[in-house]
Amino acid sequence: MHNKAKSVTIFDVADLAGVSKSTVSLVLTQSKKVSDKSKQKVLKAIDELGYVYNRDAAAMRSKRSNLIAVVINDLTDPVMAQLATELGLILNNEGFQAVIVSSNNNVEQQTQAINKLKEYNAAGFIICPVTNTCTQWLDTLSSQHSVVTLMQELAFSNAPCVLPDYKKASHIVSMHLLSQGVINIAFIGSNLQLSSCLTLQHGFNTACAQHSISPLNAIECGENSALSAKNAFAQAYKSTPAINAIVCANDIIAHGVLASINTLNLAANQRIKVVSCQQVKNSALLDDTLTSVAISTHEIAKRCLLVLQELLQNTAPPVKTLVNVNLQIKESSQ
């Protein structure tokens, strides 16, 4: 009996399990092409022999590892944190090893993280690009590696992108408000020049045009936080007290707006209706009375996996994959 894991080979495992070397290899690479019975034999032999699979050596031989680098722009954002969790689970269930890092909304940190992960021979990259990410840089990366971008679309990039249908999200929630006869309506978001925010504004403006309404000037808050949104709305209301409806980029901003409205002590006939274009789930800090659009991070992660698998199989996935959204009407817009 071998007493040192490093002296045990794949041939020893195959002999003890009574299977071929190729069957052992399939089990080690988590292939679905091996029967459960053979898999259990191999796993039992591995445990008995103390065999350790050297994935780094295997990656060098195959010129590709099973490592998938997930680079998220902001893990303090509840939606992005949930998406990172979903991606980790889905990738690991498919036999990949997900490594999740945050670029902290910093272009330099994003570049440094990806350069470091290249050294580990990552099989692919899933990136939620930060603001001001260079399209040429992304296209160079995607020409050399399997790259999928998430949630933010870089204009004219060749890298496939998976994102919610932001235009539909803002359009349906704006149409819901406008159908109630509101006139003085505005959009509020952080970083109005971000691609996702521009798309949200497009959907909002399209809905206003359908109702022949000229929307009020868009309101920009300094950061994606309830406090920033609260202060930004307070300033906007001082200059435009006639506002009676507001479309928020997401739930976090919407709750800041609601907090600001609560300080105004408005009469019942002055009520301001509030809606959100992106729901934030499972947050104990947010109540459940806000009309918002549900965006499934699980569905986004699933679509991302499919696109990544196509890239790894050298097939051409769609350049853009839009994930459907659903309006959920609650008290804040009634």
C-alpha cells in the first residue's frame, strides 16, 4: 500500500478501481460521460490511496485550466454581490473553479486583477466592466481569451455581453406611472453616463414620448447610495416642487428618494409616486412596498454560463444576450 500521496499515480487508481486510465481522467475532470457506478469506484480508490490530482500540471498539459475568473466591479452593491454568488454556484456545479474578485470600480485595479489571473492560466473571464473601461483593451483581451461581460455594455465591443433588458425595465415601470395621468415626472440615477443608466433613460424617455409628456430634467446623485439619492432629490424638489412622480434607477436610490419625500410632510393630494427599475432582493434594510422591476440574477448567471461554454467550444455566441424583466406593482406607485 502506498503511504505517500505524491507516489500514487493515476494508473494505481485505475488498477484499484478496476477501470481504465481514461475513465479515471474523466472522473477527475468532472466529466458527465462516466457512469455513476464507475465514478463511485474511482472516488473510493482515490480515498483509499490518498491520490491528489495536480490540476496545475493538468492545465499545463491541456493548455487550459478549469479556472474561471469572475471580476465584479462592486461587491458592496447587493445586486452584484448576489450575482457573484449565483455565478460561483453555477460555475462550480459545471465543473469549473470560480475565483471571484472585486475591481472596486477602479480601471487600474480591474487591469491588475485580470493580468494577475492570466498568470494562473484561467480558462475564461467573466467581467462586469467598471466605468471608463477601454473598448480596445477589452477587445484585445477577448481576442486572446474567452471573455463574457456582464450588466454593463461597452459600446462597439466585440466581446459578448449578458445583461438585463434595461430599456424594457424603465419603459414598463414608466408606462405604469404615466397611465395614471402623472405629468411632472423625472428620472434619477447615479452616474447618468453609464451605459446601463443611459439605456434606462432611453426606455423612460420612450414611454414619456408615447404619452406626449416632456419629462423633467434627469437628477443625478453622486453615488449609488440611499443617502446620496436622498440629498439629490431634496435639492431637485426645491427647484421643482411640482414633481409628482419619479423613476429611480434601482431600489437603493428609490428608498433614498422615499426617505427624502417623508421629510416634506406633503398633503395627500401632493403625493409623489415612486418606482424603481431594478429590484434589490433579500435586503433587511429595504421595505416591501416599492413598485419595482424584478431582474433575476440567477437567470443572468445561467445565460452567462451558456455564452461562456460556447466560447470555450470555439462557437460564436450572440454579441448581446438580454434577460427578460418583470414589473411588480406595490404601494409606492398607487
